Amino acid sequence: MKSKFIKGFIIVAIGVLVWFLPHPDAVTTQAWHLFAIVLATILGLILQPLPIGAVAFFGVTIAVLTNVMKPAQALSGYASTTIWLIVCAFMIARGFIKTGLGKRIAYKIISLLGDSTLKLGYSIVISDAIISPAMPSSGARAGGILFPIVKSLSSALGSEQGDTRKKAGAFFMQTLWQGNAITNGMFLTSMAGNPLIASLALTTFGVEISWGLWAMGAIVPALVSLAVIPYVLYKIYPPQIKDYPEGKKIAKAELAKLGSLKRSEIVMIFVFIGALILWATGSITGLNATTVGMIAVCVMLVFGVLEWNDFICEKGAWDTLIWMGSLITLAGGLSKLGFVTWFAGWMSGTMSGFNWTLVMGILVIVYVFTHYFFASLTAHITAMYATFGAVAIAAGANGVFVALVFAYASNLMMPVTHYGGAPAPIIFGAGYNTQNEWWRLGFIITLINLAIWIIIGSVWWKVLGLW
């Protein structure tokens, strides 16, 4: 409790100090005061004297109390369609967990591929990729569904914490962690912070990132990363056990325990496939991605996959709605008041004479590796996404290209530390990887992912006409 008060005092003190500092002539007093509130909120997200939702709500409340924002302005973020898309995606994820379909998919893939530790590694990332479009909580996906399966496979190979961890478990855990960063970036609905990115791109750059655009831009570099990373880990962090013919048998035994497909699972399959088709064809059907998510939830309720109590008890969804709505309001306010434009102009002035590709490259590297200072992807995105993107655009880069590059980088930066994302406490806490191994592998794999997404991704984005 004492440490919470100390953190709170530091946050308030810095916010008050910035509030009363003289501001640049080009920035209005209102914009500067909102910047002070946003800065204090970001510090709160980093230090976390309170849960993230509470910190964000405090920021909005203070903005109203100080007359920096009117109540209607402060609450406008909660009406964002992207927030309600993620709420619906959380409900679809609940269906995957409640019906057991997520486990069934993972075990089915393992039953087909899992006769060696390398193939099991690929089974892990393929399972993650398949369920990622409908599961925005990387913690629920990697920690709730896949981690217990990975732990069971490790134990079956006699690989536990301690002396036997490198038999297979250490490799499996790193494959799960590193693969999760890639699958997070594949779809707009794969990670809770992605819709926040889409909202910031719209309010700051005037760029609309649809579900289809996000997925189309990510598909080629993501598939290359998913193909490369497990093999790289297998080479630089090899498991002691290579062959595992019993893997398929174990997976088939688990499938037998699950029994035949239940009615609720069949409904979930149709809901999942239907949602993917409608999300991907939104430009043709005219259906907004949020509308599709709402339809999916209604179908699940009608057919009894979810009960209304499941809906109202999905804490992750409502917590996300609060913190994301609050941050969209605050960040959007800075953009509307001209602060982001001023900052981008000031920063680009310091880089005048440099080609935009060089500026972009420097910004992406800095953006990714400053994640060492953040324990939350959300805090990092809130603090740096809009301003770094605005600087790149001011230097001459294409807005859509910038919005997507920083969006994907916001996910690829997750693995650099053992506290860099939601599944980290679960996977690192299993005790299969030391901190030194985690940081070393995180740095190497992040560099490889960046190379893949920058080189191969840039060629793909050129083909798509994004730059």
C-alpha cells in the first residue's frame, strides 16, 4: 500500500510540474494542460499504482475536473466502434474457451504434426495463429489455452523446471512466447491494443485501418516469421530431445477425452468462419467490422453458446472498454488541440535534410527497443505511437504505410523482456527459461522479425500499393 502511495505521489507531482511549466508559443494553454494530464496518465500506466483501467479513468476524470475537457468530450471515447469490436471479440474468445474448441484445434494440429519437438513447435504457433483472429487477449490465448497444453507436453517428455528444463520445455515455452508476438500482429482483433492503434491512426493521421487492410498487410511477413522463428529457436536454443513419436498419440488421447464435436462447438466453428469471411469482405458487403462482431455475439447468445451471464461477467472486455475508451479520448484530444502536429513539426525540423526512409528506420528501431522501459504494450502505444507516426509522416512518409508499420512494430516489440506483454508472467513464471536467456533470445528474435517485416514486408506493401 505504501509503495502505491509513493508511486501516486510521483505521478501527481510530475503532472503538476508539467502543468505549470511555460509552454511553447505554438501550443495553446488547453493543449499543454491536456499534455500534462496525458503524461501523468502514461506514467500511471507504467508504474501502475492502480490497475490500468482505473489509471485511465482517473486521467479522464481529471481532464473534466480541470475544465480541460467537457464531460461529453471526455466520455466520447467510449462510443468508439473499435472498442466495441474488441468487446465482441472478447465474447467470441469466451466461446472458444467455454466450448473447448480452442483446445480441440490445438490438439488436432498436434495429432497431425507432433512427432518431433520441432514439429511440436510449429504446432504451437499454427494453433495460436488459427485462433488469434477471434481472441484479442494474448494472455487468454497463450496463457489460458496453449500454455497448459505446452506444459503437459513438456512434462510428458520428462522436462520440468530445473535440470531437465532444456530437454524440451524451455524450447516450447520460448516458441509459444515468440510466436505469440507474431500472431498478435496478424489481425486487428488479435491483441487488445490493436484497436487502440486503429483509433489513434484515424484521429491523428486520418488513416482508417480496416480489419481487411490490417490482415492483408500482415499476412505475407507474418507467415514468413511463423515459418522462420521456430526453426531459428530450434538452432540457437535447441531442445535436447529431437524426436517425439508419442506426441501424436498424446494429442489423440486428449482428443478422445474431449469426445465428438459438441453442438456448441459446431456453432462456434460456423460463427468463427462466418465472422472471418465477413470481416475480410467488409468492403464488398458494406458491413462494418464491429457490426460483424455484434452479429457473431448475437448468434452465440441465440444458440446458447454463451449465456447473458457470460456476457456481463467477461471482465476483460469491460476493463478493456474503460481503459481503451479513456486513452482514445485523451490521445484524440491532444491531436484535436494541435499538440501532436506541433510536436511532429518540431521533431521533423531536427531531422530536416534526411530522407524519409532513414527517418522512418530510426524511429522504428527507437520505438521497438524503448519497450525495455515499458511493462505494458498499451502504455507504450499510448505514449509513442501517434507522435512517432506523426514525425514520420511530416518527414514525407505515406500515412497508410506509417500507420501499419508502427502497428505491426507495436506487437513485434513484445518479446524483448520477461515483462513485455500479457502472457509473460505465465510463461516466464513456469521457470523453464532464465532471465538472461529470455532477454538474449528476445533481442535476437526481435531483430530477425524486424528484418523480415521491414524487408519482405516492404516489398509486399509495395505490391499492395501502400507506399
